[in-house]
Amino acid sequence: MREDSGRPAGERGERARTLGRRRVLELGAAVLVLGGAAVAVVRTRGYSVPPGRTLVALSAWQLAVVEHAARRIVAPDRPGDPTIPTADAVDVAGFLDAWLSRMAPRVQRDLGRFLAYVEHLAPVACGMTSRFTRLSPEDQDRTLAGIESSSSDLLRAGFEGLKSLVFMGYYRDPRTWGIVGYDGPLVGRPAQGWR
């Protein structure tokens, strides 16, 4: 017969139940982590880098999110006006990829996390079940507006940072200067102007 080390039977039962609960919690946490990892793998598949493009800092899925967000952030007020270049024509995503490659790893990580939020969670917060890059332009606008007006300071700051980067990438191109009435820098100006 086994000795019980002098503990009352009730304490032995409590210890057994506590270990059982702990084990259940450990298993539950493991299932959540593995399930989250599986969802992350599935949700980041299906992206491709356009032929001829080499990425420096962004991954394929991050590039897609930046391209889609940039299209909506600098969408022209006069759609179809051939004098207004698109975000793709100016290669805003390429600018952001090159800019990010010169930033500290912490900045790269933070922007990557924000892009993951935009792609996977922000649409859910707006009542949509699809990825940001698969939404219609109208739903992408709703999603970005939801982030911009979020009650979370962190999300609003993330949106402002992304918008600033998109604007830097877009308005660096001389073809965009006329949209805002800017005729170019005075330093190094050609005699005939920048146009």
C-alpha cells in the first residue's frame, strides 16, 4: 500500500485537479499557438512579386498591401484624368521598399506589424471577412477610414505613418507636382522649368 505523506485526502484531490487544470491550460495554449501559426501561414500565401521586381525590405505580401493602400490613399479626385499619375505609375511601393531597407530593424518590424493589421485584422474590425488586398476599392476605403478614425492612438499613428510614407513616395515624382500647384524646387531648376 502506498503512503500518502500524511496529507488529508481532500488536499491530494485538490493537487490532482490543479495539475489537471494546468495541463488543460497548457494544451489549450499550445493549440492556440499552433492554430494561430497555421492561420498565419494560410493567410500569407497567394502573394507574388511582379516579374522583374526585386524586393529589398518588404515581403511579397507586404508589397501587395502597400500597393493597394497607396492606390487608395492617393486615389485621384478626378478618376480617369490622364494628367494625374497613379500610385503604381510613380512606384510608391518601390520607394517604400527602398526607404524601409535603410531603416532600423525596429522600424521595419513595426511597419511590418502594422501592414499585417491592415491586411488581416482591420477588415474584420469593419465587418468584412476578406483580406484587405482582396476587397473592392470602396471597402478598402472604408477599412482605411476605420483605421484613421480608430479610438486607438497606436492605430491612428500607424495610419498617419503609412500615409506619410505614401505621400513621400508619390509626391517625389515631378509628374505629381502640378496636382498641388507646385512648380518644383528653385535649386537646379532648368531654364525652361520642370515641366
